[in-house]
Amino acid sequence: MLFETQDESEWNAHIRRLRTSPTGIDWTAVRLDRLCGRQTHPTAFRLSLFTPTTAPHPAQDSSG
């Protein structure tokens, strides 16, 4: 996870800064989540990067 907040204005400002950042970000690998709140949990905003899962190499598999 790269960023998480419960403040929507902070969330919008962070995304805006990323979009205008000269470093660039691979938006095809980004996940933007809005976790809707309920009575016991407030709404949260989360920015994550996908990480590919890799299968173990057959030589590394010790299951026999």
C-alpha cells in the first residue's frame, strides 16, 4: 500500500500531486480503493500497487 487516509480532501490532493509529478507513475499497476464506511468503520481511501505473483521455479519446489 502506498497511501491511505480517511480524509477525502487529503486523498484528492495526493492523487492530484501524483498525476502532475514529474517522476511519473505506472497507472496500469495502480489500484484506487474507496472502502465505504459503516457504523463501526469510517470510510477510507487507499492507493496500492499491484505486485505480480510469481510461481515457484520447479527446481525450488521441495514438495517432491
